[in-house]
Amino acid sequence: MTKDQSLKERKEELIANYKRNGYFKSEEIIRAFRVVPREEFIGPNPKRLAYMDRPLPIYSNQTISAPHMVAMMVSKEVLDLKIGDICLEVGGGSGYHAAVVAEIVAPTGSDKSKWGHVYTIERIEKLVNFAKENLEKTKYSDRVTVIHADGTIGLPEKAPFDKITVAAAAPEIPPPLIEQLKPGGRLVIPVGGKNYFQELKIVFKLEDGSIKSKTQCGVAFVPLIGKYGY
Ligand code: SAM
């Protein structure tokens, strides 16, 4: 990455890297990354940092996750998102991750009658407003609803969900999130210590309602604060 590269060139370089190292295996996900402008979600940071592969500080001591983490969490192997999926995100932050999920489950320009929807919960009011503004200006507010609440209790009034993604680290998987998953649905969540590395867990709710889970990899997230968090 050089100083003179345009944002578009920087984004394409990142996409090419992700294709090479296996983060990007599906065209829908590559398309979503191309379409959603991360530079509109990084708040006070200079736009030229938008396509560096690292988390960036936003407000209230929180971060927008690194692009590779979003790429991995939305991948076929992890969430297996499909057009029409009704999704819940816990930890809305800047709204970027929610917009990428929305671009996969409700692609821009596609038949709106087939669109899915993303509900994203954020506990810090300043970030709720930040995410709403970012989603409004990038035209995702028709596919993403931002809610100010404790996401560890889920969103019973909109449940059940096809997919749930949690962007903060929990001591254990919050039981309401498992309850609010549809049979056949998936939940991805970092589980582990508050201030150190955690494991990214994928939880599968099978058609008979039974639960299986597996560990995808090691990760480092900010803590999930709330009734079923820290
Ligand atoms: N997905 C975000 C993005 O795309 O910018 C980044 C999320 S940031 C790594 C984690 C977020 O989880 C923080 O904004 C934090 O305030 C939020 N959070 C922590 N505990 C929460 C809870 N119980 N309910 C909702 N949000 C929570």
C-alpha cells in the first residue's frame, strides 16, 4: 500500500490479498466488500486508513473490527448467509459489519421482496447514533435497524433469527441467543477472557433443535458487557 493509491486501489489490493489467503471464497462476499464503503464508517480516522487490515478506534473506547475479521465472520464456512436471512448482530459499533451482512442478505439493486434484514444492537448511545448516521448516508437504513439495548438478552420481539453474529467477547454463550436462533440457524460469537484472546465459536442449531458447536480460530475482541456478558 502506497501513499498515492486511491481508496479504490487500496480496497482492491485488500480484496486480492483476501482471495490469495483464502478469506474470500465466494463471489457474494467479495461483491459485498466492494459495495460497502468502509471509509464512511471509520468516524474520526483519516479515510486513507479505511483499507488497512486492522481495527480502528471509533468513539467511547470502542473499535470497528479489522476487515479480515468481518470477512471471516460473514464467510460461507462461518455464517453461511443467504439472501432473505433475518439476522441479529450484537455490538453494532460503527454499523459497518451490519452493512456488509445486509449487502449479502439484501443485495443493493436486487428484488426487494426477497430481502432479508439485519437488526443490530448496541449498548452505547453515542455509537447507536453514529451507526444510524453511517447507515443512513450509505443507504443501508432500509435493511439495517439499529437498537439501543443490552444485546446479551437478544431481541425476543423479532426472533427467531436465521443467523446471529456477536462482535464482542462473552464469558459464555448467552442462553437467550441460542433460544432465539431458528432450527437450521447459526450463531458466531467470541468466547473467552475479558482482556485477552478468545475463541471464535460457531453454534449450529439443528433442525431437531439440538445444538452443536465448533471452534473456528483464536480472536481478540472487546468485552460483551451486559446481563449475560461481563
Ligand atoms: N460490529 C462493529 C462495527 O462494525 O463497527 C464493531 C463492534 S466493536 C468490536 C464491539 C461493540 O460491542 C462495541 O461497540 C460495544 O459497545 C458493543 N457491546 C458490548 N457489549 C454489548 C451488549 N451487551 N449489547 C450491545 N452491544 C454491546
